[in-house]
Amino acid sequence: MGKGGALSEGVIKKIVLSYTYVGIWIFLSFTVIVYNKFILDRKMYNWPYPISLTMIHMGFCSSLAYLLVKVFKVVEPVQMSRDLYLKSVVPIGLLYSLSLWLSNSAYIYLSVSFIQMLKALMPVAVYSIGVLLKKESFKSDTMVNMVSISIGVAIAAYGEAKFDSWGVILQLGAVAFEATRLVMIQILLTSKGITLNPITSLYYVAPCCLVFLSVPWIIVEYPILRETSSFHFDYVIFGTNSFCAFALNLAVFLLVGKTSALTMNVAGVVKDWLLIAFSWSVIKDTVTPVNLIGYGLAFLAVGYYNYSKLQALKAKEAQKKVAQPDEEAGRLLEERQGENGGKKDESEG
């Protein structure tokens, strides 16, 4: 009875911790999205400079990551050659900078709720790019699933009250670059046995993003900031905003490390619905019935996609468990044959 009680306590503790990590990630992700919208929207804080905001984030994250890796030694840096950095990390940094730039730019033109609906296309983009780069195998049932998500998002877009073509292009561009980045991480880093947690990822990637973003910033935003004197650094606003962005990266590390990437996907769906509700009730964005029907369809299709991935993962794990006894039996047989061979040599000697 005592053992059963201890087991139950352990299981309960694990469940409570998992929900805590999920709650922290949802809160921080929600906060960063709403905070960015508040800063960039012309009707709110009215500071529509997405490249500058992204550069502030990257500068802050680079500095904190450097302190955690080099000064406080919280995590060990990854052994990485200059050649590997240039061929793997730099392209990923370029894609990440473009994704952040475009996604932050979209907040100037689109509502928070509609942006979340467009983000439902991420699995479609990741799968399509994976197939194009031969990282994923083409499956007709998966493609039907992807088409269902796309139709749902198209219906949501059709029902959008404040549809802005340029905002949609920016957000779709952000989804495409982010999806490419995720696939390239698999091809350029994971395939070589290199894994970066959020701190080491920021340590290597954030300075790279800062350099890439400085080019469009000098051409696009710096002249406007200089002429209008729009940049009065508000340490409270930009400091807390940047800290939330950094904390979100740590929350991702906790959530994926202590639970799974699938848990994060499911939590992401909960976060999206909360953001849509917040956008409608607090920010007073218009959410139409057609919006909800379209996103509902996309939501069901994404849910089915995550379920299919979970089933495939379980099947893979089951195959590994079945293969392990066969491998062990094979090793034992080889050992016994080796021992018998040794004894035979001794007797002949």
C-alpha cells in the first residue's frame, strides 16, 4: 500500500509539474504576442518599427546568453568549428531574422486573432518544405490533412472583417521562413548530432540575427527614426518586453525538455484560442462567425495531424522495444560462440 501511495504521489507530482510548465509557456507566449502588438500598433503605443524592436530583442538575448554561457557557465557551449558555424548556424540565423522581422511587421496591419489563425498553416509549410527538401516522405493521407488545414485558414481569411493583403503577405512570409528554419535545423544541425537548447541557440544565433537585421534597419527604419526622433528609449517598456522574449525561450526549453514537443503543440492550440478570445474581448478586434468556422476546421485538422504524429511515434517506440530483445539475443549468441571457440582453441593447444 505504501509503495502504491508513493507511486501515486510521484505521478501526481509529475502531472502537476507538466501542467506548470505548460501554464508558464502559455502565459509567456501570450504576453510576448500581446506586448509586441501593443508596442507596434499605431492605435496603442504607436511605435511601428518592427526591425528595431526585433534588434532590441536580439541584442538583449545575445547579452544575457553570453553571460549565462561564458560568465556564469550555466550551460556548456557546443563544440563547433568555424566552418560548421558558417555553413549551418549562419543560414539558420538569416531565416530566423527574416521570420521575426516579418511576423512582428504583421502586427501593424492585422489583428492578433487573425494572425493566430494564419499561424495554423505552420504544419502545412513544414511538411511541404520537408517533402521538397526530401526530409519528409510524401503521403497522400497527410497531404489531404494539409489541404484541410489550408481550406480552414482560407475560410477564416474570407471571413476576416479587417483583411489587409500586405499584412497577410508578411505573415505568410514569416510562416514560410520559420518553417524553412525548422527543417534546416534538422538538416544542418540535428543530422550532425548537434542539439542546441534555447540558451546555446541564442548564444550562437542571436548575434547572427542582429547582424542580418542591421542591413534592412539602416536602409528602412534608421532614416525615419533619425528624421522624426521617434526613438526615445523607454527602459521600462523595452526592457520588460525583451525580458519576456528571453524568458519565453527558457520556457520552451523547460516545456520540451520536461514534457515533449507534442505537448507544446497541444498547448499552442490552447494559447491560440485564448489569444482569439482576448483579441475579441479586450482589444475589441472583430471576430466573425466565418472566422471561427474556418479556424475551427483548421484546428480539427491540426489536431488530427498531431494525433497521427503521436501514433507514428508510439509505433516507432514499439518497434524499438521489439528489436531490443532480438539484438540482445544476437549478442549473447555471438558471445557464447566466441567462448566456445576459445575453449576449442585451448583444447587443441
